[in-house]
Amino acid sequence: MTSRPAGHSIGTVRETSLHAALKEWYAGSGDLLEACVDGFLVDILRGDLLIEIQTRGFVKLKHKLAVLTAQHPVRLVYPIAQERWILHVGADGCNPLSRRKSPKRGRVEQLFAELVSFPQLLAHPNFSIEVLLTRDEEIRRHDGRGSWRHREWSIHDRRLLDVVERVVFSSPSDLRGLLPSSLPQPFTSGELAAALGLRRRLAQAMVYCLHRMGLLGVAGKRGRGRLYVEQSPSLAHSAAAQLEGRSCSLA
């Protein structure tokens, strides 16, 4: 196993400032950074615990996590910007032009947009997810290489300003508290979206994940919308156990 101790300068050619800063913030005394375990490079090794920080999509981690959780406890750390500042810089990437606060506020439920890649993995006893609600800064460079919406501006980097809150999910049942108590039974994804103030697409990702984990059962349809109902702890545990038994198929 190769690695280097926490506290040394980090950051690679492909690593964003946000990822590097989160790795430094999360690592503690005695942790090893960029450790090679079973042929995979992991961000932090803390005793027996493997810690992987992911600032982008989960889909690329699917195989890696399936292999590592078979033999090791693994924690996936995912930052969500509760507050974001937008810094516009010149084409050189250095000269600041303007800075403003984004009206968008991130929330824990955004986890489900990525968790759809492997919702059943949370049923594995070796796997947990930690959401970090953060304040960050997005640097946009005036280089004419942006998206169709912002053609003149491309996202150059993201910087960590602060970590506001930490939320750990160690099993599917930990996610049950995200369902509002006012939700009717049964309910549609549209009703969940309205109850939580979410976009319909994110609510659909949420019910998909919770259904796959065994926390929600299907109770027919209302018009074209599928109806869901919360399952009892015993039913959810049974469904999660079945999903755990199939977790090896993730690879």
C-alpha cells in the first residue's frame, strides 16, 4: 500500500480546489491521503475506514465502491453547496470582474439525484454516506468556452469557503426522517415534491431510491402517477436485506 500522511500539500492536475480543500479539511492526525487499497486509489485511509470524497456524479464510483465495500468499511463524502458565491474572472483566470451570491440554496435531498446510481448499496453494512452542507465559491472565466446557456463563461474552478453542517447516513432507515410527517398515505412523487418544495424530477429520484431501499412500497396508481406508501420497519428491513444480498451485482 502506498500513501502519504495528512498535512502534506495535496492537489493533482485533475483535482479541483474544492476536492483538495475538502480532503485537507476532513483528514485528521494519523490519516493517510491518496492510499492505494486493492488496486484503487482512495482519498483518505483512517485505520480500517476508507473515505472517498466525491464532488461530482456518483456513477463513475459504482464499480469501485462495489469492490471495496466487499472487504472494507467505506464512507462516501458528498458536498452540497448550501450557499454559493459566483466569481467572474477575466480570460486569464486571475483578474476578478464581479462577485455575487447565487440565489440557489442546496439541501440534503439533492443527494438522491446522485444516489440513483446505486441506492441499494446503502443497505450494505460496510457502506455509509456523509453529506457536507457547504459554502463555496464558483469561479467562472470569460473564455468563450461555456455551456449553451452561458456561452462566454466557463466554470474554471470551485473553492471551499466553509463547512456548515454534516449529516451521516449509515443505513436506509436513516433516510426515513427526510420524508415530511404531513405527507398523505399513499402519495405520489408530485405530492412529495409539493410537500418538500422540491422539483418534480428530484422528488422522483427520491422515491425511486427509497423504493429500491425498501422504505417505500407501491400502492397502485392515481391517474398516471404511481402511488407510494411508507413500509413498516420490518418490511423495510426485509427488503433492504434482500437488496444487500444482491449488492455484489453492482460490479
